[in-house]
Amino acid sequence: MSSFPDEHVLVVPRSLFEQAGAFQGFSGDTAAYLPLLLDPTHTSWRPRASVEEDPSFKQLIPYCVLSWRDAAGQRHYFAYTRGGGQSEARLRAKRSLGIGGHISSTDGEHGDDTSYEAGMQRELAEEIAIGGGWTGRCVGLINDDSNAVGQVHLGIVHLLDLERPEVSPRESELLECGFEPLGSLLADRERFETWSQIVLDALAADTLRG
């Protein structure tokens, strides 16, 4: 019996990603990928249980990184540890920077950018509560074909700039939550799941403009 929720999630064929230009790691060239990946002529809704083990499809995942700048101008990033009951067993007990998840067929009929935006907002609202205002922008994509989880997912990275560092978890599986400067996070890099390691490296190299 599958351990994944009974839902249909937004996917694109891996061949489409390869057509746009497959890469390993982080790419900040959103213009080269997003119009193609969120074109409803290419997207489809498929059972999550089947695509989690099928690398011929890439599940599109919004990956939101929360940032706050202190009075001295230094940026701090929200991080947490995934609890033992997290639905994706391959990510349990790992630290993470990203808030987000699958885009579900309940998020929109057409599988386009509107469905994607609705799914991203739903995931944020389900997982955390943000105190104060914030602005967000899409800053890049993550692909990691070095492991089984990464082979079936494609991350779309959003940087959320918060007015103040007030974030509380709404899910019991988000543990040890808080904001830390980049240097502190990099010092603990090996405890993070691979997508967060990719984001940390991009931040350290100033590839992900924050």
C-alpha cells in the first residue's frame, strides 16, 4: 500500500525539462523555464503514488525561502527540522530552508500559473503563519537527479522578504524553527536536505540574489 496521499499532483514530462535545458543544482534563469513548465498544454494532473516512483515525470514544487533583514542589514533565513511523521520518509529528520509542497488538482482546473500560485499560497498557509507583511519573488529552480527524491521533483524557488521575523509553524512536523544568518546555516550544511544545500550554496556564491 502506498504511503503517499491519495491526490493528483501537477507534473510535466521530464523530456520537457530536458528540452528547456536540463541542469544539476541551481539555475537562476527563470525566464528560460517557467513559461514552458507552466504552460497547460504541457502540464497534467497525475496520481502522486504513481509519479513518486516514475522519473519520466517531474513534479513541480514551490520552494519558499523566508528571509528577514535585521537593523544592521544582515539577512537571516528561516530554517526548521522535519519531524519523524513527515509524509516523505526520505526527508525525515533533515533540516530544511524550504516551505512548500505539491500542487494539487484541487488548486485549479487548468494546471497553469494560476493553479501553481494557488497551490503555493495554500502550502504556505497550511504549514506556517507569518506575522506582518511580506513580498515574494521567484528567483530560480532546483534540480537534483543524484537521488531518488530529486529525480521525480523540480523545485521552483521563491524568496519571501518578511517585514519582521515572526513565523510560527502550523504543522507539528516543523520542529526547531527559527531565523539564522547564512554563516550559521552553512556551518550546519550537512544536516540539511539536498535542496536546501543547493540553496545554501547558491546564497553563498551570491547566485541567488537576496
